[in-house]
Amino acid sequence: MATRMSRRGLLAVGLAASLPAPAVAGPGAEPKPPFDLTDLPFRQADPAWGNEVVWARERVLRADAELNHHPASHGPALLRAFDDGNTLANEGCLLTCLAMVLRLFQPAATPKWTPARLLAELDATHVLTPSGLSLAPLVVDVVCDVTAGEVQLSAKEDYLPGEPGRPAMFASRAPLVRAYRGLSAAARRDVLVMLKTGTWDDTVASHYVVLHPAWREASDDVEVLDPAMPEGPTRRWRLSDSAAVICQDDDIARAWKSSGLKPTQLAGAWAFTRPSQPGHAALVRAWADALERR
């Protein structure tokens, strides 16, 4: 369900079934989302790609011992062991969220953006390989690479939940999330926000979701496009729903409890924009204002 990787690692989750935009009747109705949500959210466990291997654990352990010259006892802590492998279904939430960002920004791309296509491109360019070896020492913004700069990671906040001295952060107070919430409908056509929940350490208990493009409520329990969302539901899906699903995993639930995490608590926020379009500047101005007023 949630992303499991090395601390400070990168990656995410799967495909399909339609999730409608929030239905709010009356004079104060929500505007139509600025993006086409057809076939979203992607689910990491979708049969179309859920079984694809992200990391081949035995190759990761062998590379760590033979090439990094670490003792055999070092490798097992790098990633979890699953009976059916370290697949997109088990460890794909961040990658799947990045695939959703790409699909929303480039709906006409051929072939269409999916978690499978993104995984293949990252493998081909040695950004992410089954053995864990990479020619990209720091991969912060793979969407910039695969879109030739059309879409970029433009703003980022880390809240480090569970770390000493770090206060709990929620959507209603997070400066970057508040800035996004206040953008006009026109500006939102150039901006998407991804949220991280769970622990700061990505080894076991972190998770990634995309903030629903039509969300505007001043609430901590925000609506999201969640790679861990079960197949079928059409109701609005919120952070609390996401927490309930991923914490069915005993290891994740134990880590959340140990760190004292709440269901709607945030670990981080990432804003992706089209830098050439007006929404980028609008987000930066709104973020600066939110930082001054926090």
C-alpha cells in the first residue's frame, strides 16, 4: 500500500476506475475541476501494472554486498521483504502519484502516462533500476526530465513528523497547501499538489497522495486521489480514509503509533507547475504570503 524505500528515497502507486469531482449543489457549488479526472486515481495494485517489479530484492542485496562492500547484515534493512516481491502494488505509491501528475498535465501524451510507462522510462535512463543502482544520485524532479521541462517541481515543504522538536502539521495550517487552496480556478490549471503522509522515513510507513484538483475546503481532512484507494468506491475519498486503508498493514500501523501520528497529519507537500504559465507565478506569490502569515 504505502511506499517502502530507503530513507529519503523516491517512489510511488497504481491505476484506475473513475472518481468523480466533488458534487456540491447550490449557489456555492464547487467549480468543475481544471483537469480531466477520467480513469483516476491510478491504483498501485491495478492488474495492468501492479505486478511489475520496482526492486528485485535479491539483486539489491547482492549489489549492496558486492558493489557497495557492505556486510550481508546491512542490505535487508534497505527495503521490506514481500512474498510476491517489491512490486508497484507493494511499493509504488510515490511513483503512481507522479504518474497521475503527468497524466493530468499531459492528457494527450502518446503513449498515455501510466505507472507502468513511468517505471519503464526511469529504468531505461537508470534513474530507478531493479538492482537499486542508479546513475542519478539525487532525483528530485523526474517529471521535469520526462516532460522536457514543461512540468516541474516548483515548491516543496517537509514537516518531518515524529522527529524531535517538529510540531505536527495539517492541511489547514501548511503554508504551501493554504497557498494552493486560495488560487483562482484559472491558476489551478497550472498547478497540482502531492502530499506525503505517515513517517518521514520512507522505509516502511510513508505514503503519497495527490490533492484533489477541485478541493477548496479549509479542512485538515482534505480530499485526495489515493493510489491505495480500493477498487470501486465513488464517494469522496479523504486523508482519513487513506490512513484507515494503509494502516491495515500491521507494520505501518505500528510505525504510525510509535511516532504518535494522526490520520490527517502531513509529512510533506510538493507543488508541480507549468513554469511557463501564469499559475506558477500565482502559486509563488500565494506561498510567500502564506509563509509570512503562518
